[in-house]
Amino acid sequence: MLIKEAIFVISNQNIYKCPKPDLPEYAFIGRSNVGKSSLINMLTANNSLAKTSSTPGKTKLINHFLINKTWYIVDLPGYGYARSSKKDRSNWQRMIEDYIETRENLMTTFVLVDSRIEPQKKDIAFIEWMGTMQLPFVIVFTKTDKITPNQLGHSVSVYKNELLKQWEELPLMIFSSSKSSLGKDEILSYVEKTNLLFIKPE
């Protein structure tokens, strides 16, 4: 798939103000500062599409981007930003869960994890919640260019062992790098195939 056009549509905190669910959409989520905005910009070949920042917790809204006029990328707030107030974190969590649970045209959620660090409790808890709710998701390991292939292999092995404590079958995992565009073709190929399964809600 070639992305020829990526247009910002709307930002909001109310899932009922999201665009009509008449096109398939794919959400991207992860802990704060995992490289989510950079990944979205890499996929769309537009470095200014999603706002990137060295300050964690930048994304606080549900952001919709229309891709090729046929599907949406949805940039969700990062979870686990400790400097936010407890009330704000609770509101974001409720907003995220409401969106993921009820958005009928959401085809898949891409859960981003930092390939450089060991499994984090918040990541594992979110992944287990997705499994419990039987919601489709893909794990994307980010920032793989910042570690050696051996380190990446070890990191992924640790992650798989952690997940196998609760999972009989592991979810799809994709390696990515916003710098080298690693994972771009695999993610977009996944989207292209999954779009074929979309049934427009009545």
C-alpha cells in the first residue's frame, strides 16, 4: 500500500464526536514517549502530521487522520504518564477504554512498546485487558534502531516469555524504526489486507 494522502480530521475527548464509523480505522497506543507520533509520521511520510515532542504525555486527545480517503489512523493518548494528575490519568483511561470497546469500525489497535526496555507493568496490563475483552491488536516494537540485533532478540524473547505466562498463543509482533522505516511495509500490508474485512455499519 502507498499512502498518497493523509489529512488531519478532528481531535476530541468525546468518542461520540468521532467521524462517522463508515470507514475502517486503526488505533495506535502506547506508554508516553514510546515513539507513537514518530511512527505515524513515518507510515504517512509526513513528519508534521502527528505532533512529536520530547515531553511525554503530549497527546491528550483522540486524533483522527484520514488516509487516502479510505481509512483512518487514530492517534490515542499515551498511558502511564506519571506527571499527570490522578484525575487526568483516570479520565484518559476511561476515554481510551470507551473508544476501544465501543468504536464499531475499529479494526485493530497497534500497541507500541519500547524495544529497549523490559516489559512494563502498564504495557502487560493493557495487553491483558485487550485479550480479556477479545479485541484485535498487534504489538509493535519501536526504536529498534537504537539497539543491536542481539539486544533486540533478547528483548523480544523476554517479552514473549512474559506474555506466555497468560497467553496460549502470542499476538502478531512487528519490529519498527521511525528512523529507518523498518516495519512500514509490514504494517501497511496488514492494514491493506484487514481493510478487505471491513463491513460498513448500518
